[in-house]
Amino acid sequence: MKNVFFSILALVAAFPAQAQLQPKKMTPESSEVWSPEPRLVTPGAASAAVSGFTPPSDAIVLFDGRNLDEWESVQGGAAGWNVADNAIITAPGKGGIQTKRDFGDFQLHIEWRSPAEVKGNSQGRGNSGVFMQGLYELQVLDSYNNRTYSNGQAGSIYKQTMPLVNAAKKPGEWQTYDVAYTAPRFNKDGMMLIPPYITVFHNGVLIQNHTAIQGHTDYIGRPTVKPHGRGPLMLQDHGNTTGFRNVWIREL
Amino acid sequence: MKNVFFSILALVAAFPAQAQLQPKKMTPESSEVWSPEPRLVTPGAASAAVSGFTPPSDAIVLFDGRNLDEWESVQGGAAGWNVADNAIITAPGKGGIQTKRDFGDFQLHIEWRSPAEVKGNSQGRGNSGVFMQGLYELQVLDSYNNRTYSNGQAGSIYKQTMPLVNAAKKPGEWQTYDVAYTAPRFNKDGMMLIPPYITVFHNGVLIQNHTAIQGHTDYIGRPTVKPHGRGPLMLQDHGNTTGFRNVWIREL
Amino acid sequence: MKNVFFSILALVAAFPAQAQLQPKKMTPESSEVWSPEPRLVTPGAASAAVSGFTPPSDAIVLFDGRNLDEWESVQGGAAGWNVADNAIITAPGKGGIQTKRDFGDFQLHIEWRSPAEVKGNSQGRGNSGVFMQGLYELQVLDSYNNRTYSNGQAGSIYKQTMPLVNAAKKPGEWQTYDVAYTAPRFNKDGMMLIPPYITVFHNGVLIQNHTAIQGHTDYIGRPTVKPHGRGPLMLQDHGNTTGFRNVWIREL
Amino acid sequence: MKNVFFSILALVAAFPAQAQLQPKKMTPESSEVWSPEPRLVTPGAASAAVSGFTPPSDAIVLFDGRNLDEWESVQGGAAGWNVADNAIITAPGKGGIQTKRDFGDFQLHIEWRSPAEVKGNSQGRGNSGVFMQGLYELQVLDSYNNRTYSNGQAGSIYKQTMPLVNAAKKPGEWQTYDVAYTAPRFNKDGMMLIPPYITVFHNGVLIQNHTAIQGHTDYIGRPTVKPHGRGPLMLQDHGNTTGFRNVWIREL
């Protein structure tokens, strides 16, 4: 890093007094920043059919309605969930599935649907979850007329931070999560120097705004922390037949 | 604040050692948080017609396609812009318009359209702006095949922070901004103790992620800071006939 | 807010194109910001005697070595702790003490000393706590050669976030916490829209860096959230005779 | 990353419903986090002689009063500044000096002294600067009874963010900066996905609290952004004979 870039910078930095003594005439262009030039992305189109936007040009499509090629079983081997009606359907008892790809910082769009026929209540009703980097759970639950603990309802960072509001749709209707996520940064000691931060829109409604995630999702006790690198997107098998579709990620 | 609430809390806080000596049996319910219960919001529906979501149940609709009842001229008096094709159209030379209502922290949805016929270039093409609290500009510009300075293109916090990518649509097409915004907090000295933070999706693509805004938007020089309370949403007249529609805000 | 200030701003904002067409000559002074002028504070002096800095001119001194005039019992009535050797000493069994004043955003300096004679271990050794706004605990513990759970040792946000390192001094030695704290902001629904953030130096070593606090400190289960306004600084009685001295706060 | 760790986690994550059906008895220990164990650091001692704390055990001492072994000229070659009275003294005209080592995230302690004899005014008086990673300037200036622009006085992020208060000491007196700094994170496009954040205590007084830095320090115009990795600590030659001493860094 002791290179020409720094040398030039230092020269500029060391002698601004000269500029101050001999004021340089400036045009308004002097306050413009031209570099870098933001990369072009062709956005998707808003569509009732997909409950949101179709994937933009730089998205990695993780499920387009056809197959589980991008997924595998969390327990190893092929993803044992089902594909029907252009959706991924949980196969209760088969365990979670996760993407073959690993991710760091990303924007995520995912749609999900709780079973139309209501069975059970509280955590037993339409329970699943979307795990950022395989570790941090954004709760999926049928939270329509279904009171449970606030930090366990749909849109909560499970057992951590409740959503700002409950924007749930009815069971059987497609719902969306639009997520901005930055991964944690660990130091050499394994400490989380910068936690993961997450912003979530649920069905177009802001429910998490730059929420600091405390650690990975545990059912009991406090969130714990383990250093990690990139990780997959994981969908939880919690015993209910939840559907997922139109899953895509943009790496930030 | 020296009330029963604190007294009870203090009692609990002062003697946890006892619980430690005589471990209380816990069920997993001990780690649930039930209060407050997130308020119910009926979300809108994704729709191609509105390039995004229709307003959720708790939104304040600032323009529904019909009239400027929610708006006034920044220079005083009635809003002198036009309504046509269910859109608000800039009336160049009439100056900006702003909402009669003032806002603090909010989620904003707004759609805009640059003139279909391309005239001019750089900052001269489809230029307008959406000002949070009347002060902090999210730039509106026809940035389709129209190179300008990066911190001045569509989706920039004008003359401050460039967008992460350029997700512009073609001139004449409706585009969306979905915004999460928290207002600055000033101290008694008039210092910005907590700056405004803004997250923006442009046509469904994340372009600003928890960006700290430095001060209000100035054309020349550095951003400056003045303490303020709630403020209106303001739309800029920059001499181009930009259209706006489907404008709604949810107070956070 | 629809005042002259906004009107002037809007005029400037509406017609910058003119400046662009007729570039104004600028000097480097154009990028200077002169207002507000930071308020003068006479800083304290670094001193071995106080294990840090003496109070700056705008500090509210909460304990200067002499009496408990600024304090009261959490359970009501006068603060029943002792003053000896220019220090506040916990009176085990009397419950916590708290300041009569309430605070919002602040900088805090506080010094504390665990008993020189080591008794007990883990959480039983030199246990106390400093509660921001009476609710959020920065743990005080004799953490010198005293392993306990990481999120319960000195410098942890108790049962939430462990310190980055263990910078503990020996029992019987004075130790310092220098804290930058911003209070949470709640919305009308009672939701924590902006959490408390805390930065802590322990004996001059950074141990918490902009840590988001999740809720108030509970011994069991997850942190819970209740809306509140300003609150006192609270010191915990956990059954050990911890000393405190040189306590001052600067309101931010 | 598709390893045993994730597999175990996924098993736990997939079947928590069982625990819910058969509540496991928990002790308060269930909410303790034991790993990682914070690394031990022996803190320094508060001392009038060093205007703050002596270096903790894990500090990299960049200047201990004797020589410039840790430094080099920004323009290449040996650092041409002087050492006198156990301090580094600017050699006006020789250009800046920077550390041979590069840093990412860090805590910094540095002491500085403006010339006892006052000459000049505003930016001409005791002007120097401390550059994080060689790029982001924390301003050094004699700001005692010396009005200049607020975002250019001592403790400002130069030409960006003014200090919360003016905690300057008199010319000729030693002053301290205690800094917590996290480096920016850039993405593949060269965009600053996470900006640098800086917290600064000036003579023990909080003057910057988690301030987002906008780009590197430019004398004219807006801050610009260029992706970079680790970088040195740099001291500016601005034509005044500023002294520096007791310089140490802890890598976070």
C-alpha cells in the first residue's frame, strides 16, 4: 500500500496551504464525484403474478418454479423437498434444504405461502424459516389471526427482534420478504466486530430496519456467536408444508 | 421515572444471585417475548398497474391519481403543478411542491417518470428530486444511457452518496422508489447527534443501504446542518416535466 | 415548518440549473461549514489519582468523593450505601441506588473497585453493575483470573454482548469505564425503532464498539423491551462490596 | 462451508418442535454464552505524564519518545521529521510521514501539541492531521480561541463532520485523541458498502460518536471514494511545527 496512489495523495494532503493562499477558481463541477460509475442493472417488473418484482438482471435465481438444482439437503445429499405448482414445498421430516452456493452480503427476494388449511396454533401453524448464511433466522409463520410470542411471529429475527408491525396475509396467500443483509465481520479473536444487519419488507411493509443480529438462532437461551465465512441460504423444515417460490439473490 | 416500574426492576436486578443459588426450572417459554404485540397492518397487493405495491392499510396516501389536496407550493399558496393521466406533472417555473403534512420517521413509496422524449443530457435530462423532510434529496433523473456524475444520478443522495448500482428504466417508463427513512436527532447545541439514515430500493433493486445523510442538499459546497423537527415531503421543480404517482407514506 | 427557512431552501433547490449554466466563481471557502459553532468545553486533566480524566467543565458530577446527595435508593428513600475513602461502597442487602437525575444520551465516566480480598468465584465475585437509564446493564465483576460466561464478565452488556477483550485489573485496583451512550427511540406503537447504542472503554481499552442493546437486562430469558423516557444511572447491589468513585456524566 | 458445523446446526434448527413438545428443564445457565472467551489484555495506567493511559499489552507502540523507526516519509524514503523532548516534531516542507505498518480496524491513542507561540490564525495555526489508513483525516489544529470553519477545527473529520464540542487545550499543552475506527468494506464494484465509522474522544471528551466517513479527505469539493485495503497511519505536514507523542494502536 506504500504506492504511488498514497504518494500522490500525500503530496496533495501535505500542501493544501498553497491552494489556500492562492485560491483556485472552482466551477460547480468541482463538487461532483464521477468515479466509480455505478454498474448497470436492468430491474425486474412489478407483477401480480410474482407478488413483487421479477428478478433484476444481476440476480442469481435460486428457484424459478421448475426444479431444485440450486439446492441440497442440509443433512447431505439431494434436496428432498417437493416441487409442485411452480413452488418448492416442504417435505416434513426430511430436514432443511440449503443453497449449494454460499453468500456474504446480499439482497434477497423470496415468496412463501402457509398451508391454506389451518391446523394447529402459535408456533405450530405454518412454521418454517429463512436462514441468512445458514445461521440467522427470519421467521416464517402463519401469523394471520395467530397470536404467538412477538419475537417468534412472521418477520421476527427468531427469538431476537420482533417485527415493527404484523403485515401477514391470510393462510394460502403468497407473501413476500424483501431483504437487505450485510454479513458479520469477525476479528482474529473470533469476536463479531460488526454484527449482521438486516432490513426486511414483508409484503411491501417495512418490518425490520437495520436490525443488528446478535448471533445465530437458538431455540433455547441467548444467541451465540461463531466466526464464519460465506454461507448458504437455508429453508427450515419445521413440520409444516410451507411453499416457497420466486427466490432470488443479488450479491451486494 | 422513579416509579413502580423501576422499583420492581431494581428488586429483580438486585437479587438475581438467589435465583442462581436455587435454580428455577424453566421451560422454553421463558425465552419468549410477548410484549408489545406488533400492530396489525393489512398489506397492499403487488400490481403491475402501480409498479409495486398498493398502499397498506396504515399508509397516508399523498396522491391517488386524482388531485393535489395533500400538496401546496413551496413558495406558498396552492400547488401549481398539473394532474394528468392519474399523475402529478411538474409545472416548470412554478417551483417545488410539498406536502401539507409534516413527517419524522417513515416508509415512503413513490413512482416517477421522466419525459418519454429525451431532451438535454446529464443533469438537464428528467431532473427532479424527492426531499425527505423538505431537506435531504433523493435524486430523480433520467439516468438511462445518460452519464452524469455518480453522486448526481438517479438514486443518489444528491451530491453526497452515489447509488450502489444504476437500476434506471427507460425514459417514459414508470419507476419506483421504496424508502426506509429515520429522521436526524439533534441535541441542545443544535448538533446532529444521530444523522438521518436512508435505505432505498429503486425499481426493486437495493441502491442505498443505511446511508448516513451528512446534511441538507446543497448545490455547491459541503452539506450543511440545521436543527429541525418534522418536515414535509418535497418534490423539486428543476425545469423538466417529470411525472409522479402512487405516493404514500407510512409513519414508523 | 412551512416557514421562510423552507421557502428560501426551496428557491435555491428549485433553480440550481441557473448556477450550472452560469458557473459561479468559487473559492475554497465555499466548502466550509461555519454553523453551528461547537460549544466550548474545558477538558479535564489526565491524572493517576483518578484513574483517568478529571471532569470536563460541562460534566454533571454525580460523586466527587464526599456524599450521596445525587443518589437515592432504588427501593425509595435515601441511598443507604456507604461513603468511605472517597468512594461509594455497596451496602449489601440495601438494594441498588440510582441518581436523582434522569438522563437520555450521555458520556459517562465511572471508576469501580472489586474487593481486594477475593471471595467466591464466577458471578459471585465482585459482582455489581452500572445500568444505563436504569435499564441496560454494563456488567461490573472481578474478572481477573475469574472465568465466567463471556456475556457475564466485566464489560459485557449483561447476558447480551461480551466484551471484545478482557481488560480487567486486579481485585482491589481502581478500574474505569468510559462510555458513549445514545438512548433508544420508540415509536407510537411502543416499538424500539432505534435501539440504544453503547461504546465502552475499560481501563482505556475498547471493549464495546457501537453495540446495539437488545432490551433491558433480564437474568433469565431474552431481553425485553418497554418504552421509556429519560432514566437514572443505577448501581446494582449484588451482594458484594464494590467501590465506586469519580462518577460524572456529560449530556450529549 | 457445507460442513459438519452446518449439518449439526441444521439438525438442531430443523427439529426444535420436539423440544417444544417435551419441554426440557433449564437452569439459568442455559442463557449463558461461554465462547469465545475474550482474550486477556493488560491495560495501561492512567498517567498525567502521558496525558492518558500508557499502552495496553496488545498495543503496537508507534512512538515511545525515542525514534522514528516505525515511520517513513509519505514521499518515499526515511521519515524526515525531528525527535525532540520525547516528541515527534513536524519538519515543515518535508511532507507527511506515515507508519511502515498498515492497519484495518483499530483503536488509536495519539497525543499532539500545537506550538506554544501563536502565529497565524484560522487554518494557519497549528495545522496538521491524523489520517486513518492514510486517507481519512481527523483534523489537528490549534482551536483554542481560534475560530475557523466548524468542519475544519480540531477534532473534525476534515471538511466533513464537525466535532460535537470544542474541547481544545491551550497552545503548547499536550492534547489527546482516543479513537475507535472500523475500516470501510468495499464490494466487487468498488462501492463502499459499509463506510468507515469513527468515534473520537478529545482530551477525554466525546466529540465524534460513530460518525460515518464519506470518503477520503479532499481540500476542495466532495469527499471521493476509492477502494483500498489496509493502510498506514499518516501525519500531515501543513507547515506548522506540531508535536506528537505516545502513539499506539491496538488492532481490533
